[in-house]
Amino acid sequence: MPEDPRVAYRLCPRCLRAVPVQSGERYCVNDGTRLLEHCPACGAGITSPYSRYCAGCGQALAAQDGKEGPSPRLQRGET
Ligand SMILES: [Zn+2]
Ligand SMILES: [Zn+2]
């Protein structure tokens, strides 16, 4: 099987934890969320472990639905 020259990652949409595809992880070990392999909007691969937005279309990769309310970490005033 030819090796893909691009390093690819899977990204947890909940906690933004990234793991290399080679790790074989499919679910976030932190919270059990299914990891994203591709941008949900345009299908572009995730090529950086620091991706928070799609490099191809700018779509936010983190979950946007607010099912659990806003993250407390978004509050300002953290010291
Ligand atoms: Zn996670
Ligand atoms: Zn995209």
C-alpha cells in the first residue's frame, strides 16, 4: 500500500484534540466523541494537529451545535 505523503490527522470536534491517523484512534479518548477525518463542509483532509478551522473552506471544525451550552472556557477573565 503506497504511503500517503501527507500526514493526516483526526480531530475531536468537542475538545479539539488531534491524533495522527496512523494511531488508529476513531473516537476521542478524552470524551468519546467520534473524531473528524475530514472537513464536514468540503471534505478536505485535516493536515495539521492544530487545525481548528478547515484550511480549504474556513469551516469551524469544532462542534457548533450548543447541545451542552457554551463552554465555560470561552468566558473572559481567565487569569
Ligand atoms: Zn475530545
Ligand atoms: Zn472545508
